[in-house]
Amino acid sequence: MDAFTAGLLQRIKAAETDLTIARETGDDFLADVEQAELDDLHRLAAEHGVNLTAA
């Protein structure tokens, strides 16, 4: 796994964790921000052929 893929997967994991926390604490604004970040990271992964189902 190259550094780009590893970094991307790490950022996705962090965004997923932050999204869960935001939802659990009822912070709707932060949840929206984290969901947008997660959507962008998934788009970036798709553009670069990073398989997220195997991660």
C-alpha cells in the first residue's frame, strides 16, 4: 500500500469516527461537515482507484 492510499484510508477512518461522535452528541452542523468530508474522501478514492471495500 502506498502512502497516498494509507493516508486516504486514515483520513476516512478519522472522518467516520468524527461523524459518529457528532451524531451521538447531537451536533448537526458538525455531522453535516463530517459527512461532506467523508463524501469528498470517497470521491477521491474512487477517482484514484482505491478499493474501500477491501480496507
